[in-house]
Amino acid sequence: MGMFDTVGKAVAPQHRKENTLRKLERMNRALRHEEPDRVPISDFFWGGFIRRWRQELGLPDDASPYYHYDLDWIVTVPNMDPWIRPFETVRETPEEVVVKTGFGAVMRKVFDCPMPEFIGWETDTLEKLEAARFDPPDDRRRFYSAGDNQIAGVGDGFERNSPPWIDSVKSLWADFPVYGSMIECAECMTRLIGPQNHMLWMAMEPERFGAVVNRVGQFYLDCARAAIDAAEAWLDGFVIWGDVAYKKGTFMRPDYWREYYKPWVRAIIEYAHGKGLPVIYHGCGNVQAIFEDYIEVGIDAFNPLEVKAGMDALDLRRRYGHRMGFCGNGDIQVWERGDRDEIRRDVMRKLNAARGGGLIFQSDHSVSSSVSGQTYDYIVQLVRQYGRYPLSLGDFEEAV
């Protein structure tokens, strides 16, 4: 489907489906805080949910929620492993597998459980972290080759030899607004050294650890630049993955995050914006202490706005107006309970934050295997019915 120019850079075809162009306009207008025809909707789906959804709705084995509901955007992930290498199998049985990944993380995946367990890290001292040297950010294998990689391969499912990222981007381009993505240094540390070491070394050796954060931050900035350059003609936006908070607040002092982590988030955003790409930042937990900073660095929309961590789209809209777009905040715990009256109240209330644009409707994390297929089907129907502009939410209207 693709073509290449004289230096080997991907060049997009000249034609795209009219429906895809409408979805792209819908997304872009929402991110510009304008009212499109309706509120965009999409999500991130666990493999367990997709299997359950297919069974409950009587759909084919290859059915995809993105195509079935004609969702409004999709995100893709290149190989972000510091070291590009096949998984090293430590142990394998019919019930589980233990592998060492390109992050040097030892991970146990029990096939019947929704998520893997980190059980060790190759980089287990600050000295090893300081001495670590990664494979080049622009190594073509990150974008153009199939292979094992931790983020695509070890999650709620288990996959070996993930397809080339560029192939995934190109295969989706005709049907969806396609976003590329990259982790930033905080997300890397969780996978490279583990959250305990991350916080311990930061507290014990703040300046020494900060120097490593700056080196890792530069590495992932260069990875983001290389990814955008590799697929620029095919990308409609960019996602930064960067969990820095838990239920109560940030993992580190806000001032420490501002000194060492924030500059690299800003740099990725500036590069993406320089290429005409809007940026959605994915950060779990309660980030209210640094939310103003995210606005200041130019993020177009914040995801996922976890309800259980005290994030509320209407409250944030009232506090910050249209200085930030929102992507998420559908209460997944409500979705998991499956009570339709409760779901309706949550969905209709959150749609108030879409007045004037600025909202992409999604869950406040991802659609888990505890959500029924009928429940998600009902949620899409609600958003499509009541998310049309001008919004008319009846008894659920709230001033924002």
C-alpha cells in the first residue's frame, strides 16, 4: 500500500477513505476545542475483553471492536526496548511462561491471569544503571522488523515475534486516524529497574539518579523523533506513555519531576507539534499536583483520568477551562459492575465535559475482561446517541 521516496522515507498514498477523513476531522476539531459533529470515542482493549465480547455478541473470531464500532482513533507501539533482542525463556509450562525481555526485566506470564508479574530486573543496582548503554534510538529494527518486544508482547496476552510497527501503521491508516507512541523516562524506569528501585534510588541519590534520568530522557526523545520520522506520512498524532502517579499523588516530589522529567516530556511534544501531530499524554493516577505543568508544556489531551484516583473531567474543566483536552474518565469500575442505570448516569454526566469540544470519550484506563460485551455495546450506543452536537443531555446537564 505504501510508497517510498528517493531516500527511503515512507510516503503515504494520495487517497484515504472519506469516513476516515471525517473521523480525523472529528478528532482534530475536538482537540482544538471546537465542536465537531459528535464526541469522538475509542478505547484500549484487553485481549480477554475482546474474546468475551466476541463470544457474548456472537461475532467472528477475528472481529475487532475498532472496526465493529468504527471507532475514531487507534494507537500503535514500536519496539521501545532498550536492548533489541528476542525474549530469553527462563521457564515454560502449559500454564505459564517466564521470560527476560529487552528491558532486562524477568516477567512471569500466567496465561489464565490478566496481567504479568515482574519478578526481577537485570539492572538491579544504580551502578549498573549508570553503566547501561542502549541500542541506538534509530535502529531500524524498532520500526521496520518483526521481533519480540516487551510492551507489545507481555501484557494481558503473550505474543512472540510481533509484526513490524510500520506495517501495523500502514495497515490501519486507510480506516482510522493512527497515532504513534513512545514511553518517556519515568515509564522506562518502571520497566527497566522496577518501581521500588526507581523511588529508592531517587530518594537516596537524587542528583546522581537525576543524571541518569536525563540520559534516559534523551534516549527516548531520540526514539520518539526516529519513530515520527520513520512513519511521519502515516501518522495523525502521537501518544506519550508516562505513568508518574498513584492513587494519592505523584511518585516523586513535584519539584523533582519538574527538574528531571518534565523537560523531556516537553521536548517530545515540541518535536511532534513541529511535525503537525497533536499529542495525547497517558498518565495513570492522581496527577493534580502537576496538571498545570502538563498544560504548560502543550499537551493536547490528557488520558486516562482515573476516577478511582480522584480525577474528574467536569471538575478539571471547571478549574482549567479549555486549556487542556481530556481523553478518558469513563468509570471502568462502573462499567465492570454492569448496572445500566449507573452506567447511563456516568456516561451522561461525563459528556458535559464535551461542551465546546475538548473531550474524547474513553474509559479511565482500558476495557478489562471484567466488562461484558453487552455493557460496552450499550456505552457506545449512549455516546453515539447523546454525544451529537449541539449536546442535549436532559436531566443530566451540568454547568461547566
